[in-house]
Amino acid sequence: SHEGLSEAEVDRALTDRPLLTDILEFSLELAIGQTIGSVTLETVDRLHSKKEKYIQLRAIAKENGQTVKIGIAIAPQNHPQSLCATLKRLVEYEKFDLTKGCILSAENPAIPIHWQAYGYLTKLCSQMGGKWVKLQPADLKPLLALWQVYQQRSDYGLTAEQVYQFARSRQIIPKNPLIWAIFTNSTPSIPPNSMEEK
């Protein structure tokens, strides 16, 4: 159960990019072959290149017979230059072989209109079918709990397959609002109040 997780553990996962990348990669691997909205997940790649520290994951899926390739980037916390660099890469669909970009953030960004990042975010969300997804603690909690059980499975006397079976039988990943938001178009692209005049 994820009820036993402390707020501090969830907060750490929200702000620790490598840890969050591990949790998301694990969660998406569990969802391979499952349908999320109208999308069926086929593979998930971790973008390992040293040059590429901005886009963490790429999910490849089928939607209505078409292949979709979603770049998933975790927004850096309180670091405007890194945020701009991340958004700049996320709109380079051809370079990174993407059809869609998604940036995840634990905070609503207050991006002044004169910043370059504002232009990239507007382009991503308004022109390129991409989106900004807010990381909510309640959505991350079950993914974090499942990942922790998997990491400590020998302590619980479980096999990897038993953890997978449990997650799949309960549809934990496809029903998760965070995963749902990444793959479907049912959430607003840009959160209210994210753009502000300075």
C-alpha cells in the first residue's frame, strides 16, 4: 500500500530528476502492451547520451494505427536557464525523432513573456501538440510505492514477475492520472497562471 509513504519521500521523488526518471521508466515498462486512453504503449527508451541531459525518456506507442513517439522531459526546479534549454530541445522533434513532447513539472512555472522559454513553451503546447503536465504528489505516490516494492522485492519474498502481475491485474499504471495525462489529450496543455507579464 502506498499509504505508508511519508510526505518527505514523495517530495524527494518529485524534485529528484534521476529518481523520478527511474520511477517513470519502471512504470512505463510495466505498461508496455497496455492501452492508455486510445494509445497502446510499445516501448520506452531512456535517452542516455551525455549531450542529452534534458529529455529523459521516449515512449513509443500506437494510436489509431499511427506510431507516436513522445519525448518526456522533467523540468529542472528553480533553474530558468536549464528550463529554457530543456524546452528548446523538446520542440526539436526531428532531431530527437519525436512526434510529441511532454514536460513534467512539480510547480506551475511563472515564465515572463519576454523569456525565450515562454516562446518554446507556447510553441510546444500551441503549435506542436505537446503539453505541460503538473506532477501531483497524489498521482506519483502509487508509482513510487510500486517502484519501492520492486526494489525491495526480496525483502517481501516476491519475484519481479509477481510485482508485475500485481500491477497489471490492478491496472495501476494505465489508470494513473499522471500516466494518463502524458498519453492523452484530455488535460489542458498549459496550466492556468503559468504565463505572467513581467
